[in-house]
Amino acid sequence: MRFSRQMVTVEEAWNSLKGRLTIGREEEVPLGEAYGRILADDVHATCDLPHFDRSPLDGFAVRAADTVLAAPDQPVRLKVVETIAAGAVPAVALTEGCASRIMTGAMMPAGADAVIMFEQTEQLAAQAPEVGIRRQLRPGENVSRRGEEIAQGTVIARAGEKINAGTLAVLATFGYSRVTVVGKPRVGLLSTGIELVDVDQPLIPGKIRNSNAFMLSALIAEAGGVPLLFPNLPDELAVAKSAIAKHLQQVDVLITSGGVSVGDFDVMAELTDEPEVDLLFNRVAMRPGSPTTALMVAGKPIIALSGNPGACFLGFELFVRPALHVLAGASEPRRRTIRARLSIAYAKPCPYPRYLRGRLLEKDGVLYAQPDFNEKAGNLGTLKDSECFIIIPAGGGGKQAGELVEVLTHAAPSWRQEG
Amino acid sequence: MRFSRQMVTVEEAWNSLKGRLTIGREEEVPLGEAYGRILADDVHATCDLPHFDRSPLDGFAVRAADTVLAAPDQPVRLKVVETIAAGAVPAVALTEGCASRIMTGAMMPAGADAVIMFEQTEQLAAQAPEVGIRRQLRPGENVSRRGEEIAQGTVIARAGEKINAGTLAVLATFGYSRVTVVGKPRVGLLSTGIELVDVDQPLIPGKIRNSNAFMLSALIAEAGGVPLLFPNLPDELAVAKSAIAKHLQQVDVLITSGGVSVGDFDVMAELTDEPEVDLLFNRVAMRPGSPTTALMVAGKPIIALSGNPGACFLGFELFVRPALHVLAGASEPRRRTIRARLSIAYAKPCPYPRYLRGRLLEKDGVLYAQPDFNEKAGNLGTLKDSECFIIIPAGGGGKQAGELVEVLTHAAPSWRQEG
């Protein structure tokens, strides 16, 4: 099996995995803990917004009909009958020749149909009994009408949307002190390989420190999962199988790093030959990370990433992140690719589509993608600076500078200066 | 003072605020808690990476000199003297006519200077005593040399950088189980205005629910601060002053929402006239949010945002987020603006620079900025979908469709389809 793997495209691999993923259960959380979660249901406006006619500025509420003759040099004088603070209920209905001093956000008094800002009035003193109106107002001018922003019953956020700061604002406005979201997926995480030592252990010859566990934990949390770190997997198949069976009971999905290749001790590769395993894919047309593997055991998905840090990271972004988004209920689990001009040639023929890490630049409104000049898949030094994968298609002679390439972003661009 | 405020540009306002901000104290945290924090010091590679010559693939370590006559149809037969697992130390030095089976990441045996992958060899069985080498290898081929990725002593991450998943990977590799970061700023947060009711309270006429507190808490946490929510501020100046003085003792910076305008009960505006207050700015050439205010009290900065949700959000992104980044030690506290083509005309003259919320689109490698068609600064419904501010300069007749505009992003673009 190991040397006769069936190659699938990234799309085929994703589709076979996606078909096995089930959205998590709903749960209710206080609004203060809802940031970053995915809404389980559509949410509706519980009232009109504004829910009363209100003034959008500090000024005077008037009857527009009373201002017909007003001009800068001929102010119309109106009697000030009330001062209305935001939060107060007006006590006096306006009649002909009257105005109410009104604050931003305050409720319009009955009878008023326009507001004039302080700066366009003439006041002898702050609390003067009269005000001079220095221009004519149209009926409805400077009035925020009940429901003009959002009418009661409008969908304000949809199931599958991630809750951000703006969502919190609109949910709070409509009184959602609790909100129904999809449960966070519990994501098991383990590494394979006897070459690994922990971060706080001294390096001895032949060993390396386990860097993927920290990276993957952070990526899992960032993608909305709860990482559960399990001990490193031994390379004896029977022991590994029983450890995995135990771990799977505690998690919704298991992510492993290492052991997927054709080496003698690649336990994840060995595992795919076992009868209880339902193999989804173990050879993907992509570089790095072609041995990236996915399988089902006991009804739960295992995504086995390459141990090589760069390939591990790519496998995470292509398969694990969207898988966690599906489990967490996101309506758009995968990022869209965009197109950008390659800032420098990558003139190497690729037997598989090559995913180059890089950055996005902007110049005069045109997008450029700049590879990290990192031929080594495992190059750790540039991982932290990467914002996107630049996809060099298979075959041909690579891509020339200035050619359009597909780009898959995995971080907000920092829009560094070109050069 | 309220009606005779001195107007400053956004740049001037930021510079006057920035001058008053002091970076926080250093602290040491375990690597597992370092995600999202800002490095206090440059970090160096504690050893070469790789720290020994190693094989980048599964195959056979050989002496290139032994492969000179190898060809696909005339394999050179070598004696297999050892199998070297990743993590093991080779026991046998290669001599003429010998090879070692070697796994990805394993240490090269003495005497070997090249590696050939399994697929280019002829093996009679997995553990056969001989291997056929089917092509000539150059000395050094398929060997990852000690230090070729990162040499000992190299700066692997710089003071002022935010720690992301990739940073964690490289820090773990070099044994940093603890890392020195800048302390998170403690950010006090309060709202003003008697019109506000809490999210779980019924709406009564004239009142609105406090939506800014939830939004600002989330934004503060996202920007690296620790939000401390204080009770709403009353509109009596003396009470407000004493509350603020008390709160300031607990925080590094205080953020308020509301009460900055020219209304009768705008307590933050009133406060700026007090003798102990060092006013930085209270009128900024921008729409929305021109009354956005910053002041120093007892040596600590207070940033007073507009109560209007849209203006509050803009004020946060322009002043609070970069201020928190300075306090948290970021070397690049402000986001760069980029340029994009306006996707639809905004043909309205602006007395101040207008910050339109919108989204970024990409078409054939060209960036487009699409406004949210949201003339009302307070429009809550579109806050959650906003990815950037499109800056329409003051004066003139706005901008036509297709014209280049400056854009300040505040979220990773979702690259929605145009249309």
C-alpha cells in the first residue's frame, strides 16, 4: 500500500474528507463569551431600530412649518418649552411657535418633525427661553425614523456566521444576552516519532525538539477548536492503535503529525493498511505534503499531517482548518482563493502543484504575491512571516514575474512595502 | 470650549496621543501561553538548524563516489550495513561499497555524503542485505547540512513582533519553553449616558441597549488588551470625575464611549474644561467621529469615543487599537493603508475626510474597495461585515468608480465575489 498509493487532487481529497464531517451540537453561551463562535441559528431583530423617532444631533426639535420664513439674517424666534435628554421621554407636545431643546439620541417630542443643530440657531444663553432658527427645515430633516436602520424581524445575522465585535454590538442592541452557537470541536493532537524531545529538554544527537505540537495547538485554537494534547505515539503499530482508539473516544477529530511517509517506522502509514481503517486519501497532488493522509476510525476522522513543519502547516491550512470550520458550523468553511501577480519568477517545472509560502503586496491597487524564497518545505524561519500560499500549477515551466497566480491566504496581509 | 474646539487631522491627533504612551513592563510566560503576545526582546537561534547533517527523505545514505557507474539498467550494488531511524545515532561509518538505510530526518552516518530515495533503488526485500543504486549521485545530494536552515546565533524573531503559530514553532525548536513578552495593557472601559440599559433589561421608551460595551470589550481583547468594564458614568461632572480618578488607578488607559459632543449632558466634553485635564484633542477632521477626544488625567491617557456605534468603531480603529499596540510593545502599531479602486462612485463632496466602511474585492489581480452603502454613521447592521475603511478625501466631488482610494483595513478580507 505504501508505495502504491492512489494520487488525488487537493479538491478530491477535501471533498472526500468533507463528506465525513458532521456539524457539532448547539449550545447556549452568554453574549460576553460568544466572540469568535459560530451562530447556530439565524438571529432576528427583536424590535425596530431605532425603536422610536429620535434626533441624530444636538439641537432643537421644531415643526418644519414654523421655519418657512427663516433665514440667516432673519431668524424665526420660537419658544423653548423643554430640554429633552437622551433616555428621557418628552413631556410636552410641540404646538405652533414652539421648539424643544433636544440631545443626540433623544426621543422626538410629539408634534415635531425636524431638528436643527445648535450651530444653525441663535441662542442668547444656554437656557434662554427663546431660540432663533436661522434656516428653513424640510419636514423629516434630521430625524432618525423608527425602524429606518433595521425593521423588527429582519435577519441581523445568519446561522454559520462567525461572531465578531460588530455582531456582538447588534446582538446586544436587540437584547440577546445569550446566544445559541455550535459547540467547539474537541481536537486531539499528537506527534509521532522517537526523534522528538520536548521543548524544555536538552538536545541530544539525532533528536529534534517537537515544534509542531505548539504550532498546531495555536492553529487549532485559532480555527475555533479546543486542542487536547496527547502523548507522542510510539512506532509499534499495536500500541499506537490502542492509544488512538482510546484518544478518539475523547475527541471529535484527531490530528497527528509525522509518520505518514514510506519510512520503516511511519506508524500512521502502517495504520492505513489495517482492516478497521477507512482510508480517505494518503497521497495528494501537492508539494510539500503529498503524503498527507486522512482516514476514518470508529466513525471519527483522523487527519495525519506530515512531520515536516512546512508541510504540516500546509496540510493544516488545506484540510484541518476547513474541517474544524465544518465541525464548528461555519457556512463558508474554506477560504476563497484570489489572484495576484507573481512578484518574481518561479521558473521551475513542478510535477505537482507547488504551494509556495509568501506575502501579499499592493502597488497602485494591484495585488502582488511574493514568495518567501523558501525551497525547503521545512524551513521554519519564514513560517511566522507567511500570509498566503502561492499556487504554482503542475507542469509547464513554472510562472514568470508578473503572471497571474492563484493565492490562498491564511493570515491578514500586513501589506509590507515592496522591495 | 465646546463650540470652539481646535480641529486637528487624524495624523496630528495620533501623533499627540502616541507621544503620551509608554510601553508596558516585560514579563515571562510559558511558551504555551505566548500566542498573540508581543516579544519584548530579540530571540536568537540557540543552535544550528538542523543541528546535525540529516536525510530529508526515506532512502539510502551512500558515498557519491560509489555511484559513478550507476544507471537505471545497470544498478550499482551496495551492501546495507545499518538502518538508521530518525532520532537514532548511526553506529556504523560507511566505507567503500556500503550503504545505510536511512529515514527522513535521521542523522547521516559518517562517511556518507549523499542520499538516494527508495523509489530510485532496487531492493529485493524490505530488509535485503544489498541495495541496487540506479542513478549517479552528486556529493551532497539530498543531504540537509548542519546549520543550512538557520545558523546558531541568528535572530529568529525580533522585539516588537507578535507571536503567531509559526513563531511558536521556531521558539519551540530552539528550546524556548518560556519567553519574555510585554505585559498586556489593562484597559478600563465605560459608557456614558442615562439612555443606556443593559443587554438583559427590557427596553423602555427613550432608552437604548448598550451595544458599545460588548463591541469594545471584544475589540480591546483582540488588540491585545485586558478589558476591565466599569459601571456607566453618571452625567454629573463631580461624580464622574471622582469615578474616573478611581478607575484610572487600576488601568493603563481608559476608553469611554459617548458624551463627547456638544450636548447639555456630555460629561466627557465637560471634563475637558477642568484644570487637571491635559487635553490632547477633541475635534478631529474625520467623519464620522469628529468629536473623538483624547486627554491625560493623572498621567494616564483617556480616549473618549463617540457613543454612535459606527463612530465609536472608527475611533477605536484609528486611535485605540494602535495605542494598545504601542502599550503592548508592538514595533508597528499602526496598520498601513493600501490603495484600491473604488467599485462604485461616492460622488458627494466631503467637508472632512470621510471614512466609509466597506469590503475588499479582487478581480484579475486588481484590488477593489466596495463601500457598505451606509450613509448613517451609526448603522449597526453592517458593522459586522466591515473589513476596511475607504477614505474619501475632503473637498472636491468625492470619488468616481474606478478611481484609486486609500484604504485602511481592520479585518482579514473574506474576498467575497464581486456583485
